[in-house]
Amino acid sequence: MAKHEKLDYVEFPARDLDATKRFFAQAFGWTFEDYGPDYIAFSNEGLDGGFCRRAARRAVRCWCSTAHASTRHWRRSKPRAARS
């Protein structure tokens, strides 16, 4: 169960999702679920989250979804690097 004022989901950009999956699977034993060609998610690893495909040398274009456990309100926002 999510706790109030605690991180419950994080997203990171990655240039190569296959290499990212291999690294985290080998280093930490993580498992992933694919959501199309541009997003992979991990869960039950102490913190849930995902990696979105990012083109080399560009601003981060991932969208973050966060749940506020106390209000059960979902918010969708761009990371600071992608806001304009």
C-alpha cells in the first residue's frame, strides 16, 4: 500500500531500453513489463517505476504519472526539462 508523502512511482529516460532491461535484470534481478516500443516498467522492487525511450542529445520527453495516496488523485505532468 502506498504511504502518504512517499514516492510510489518513478520514471527515468533511457536511450536503449533493451540494454537497460539487461543491466537491471543482471545487476538486481529486476523483471520488466513492456508497454510498447518506448516504455518498460518494473514493480515489486521496493519502488515501482519505469524507463521511457529517449533520443540521444535531446531534452527529456517522458511523461510522469504520480499518485497521491492521501487523495487518490492522479496527476500527469511533464518533467521540468520538457516544459516550455
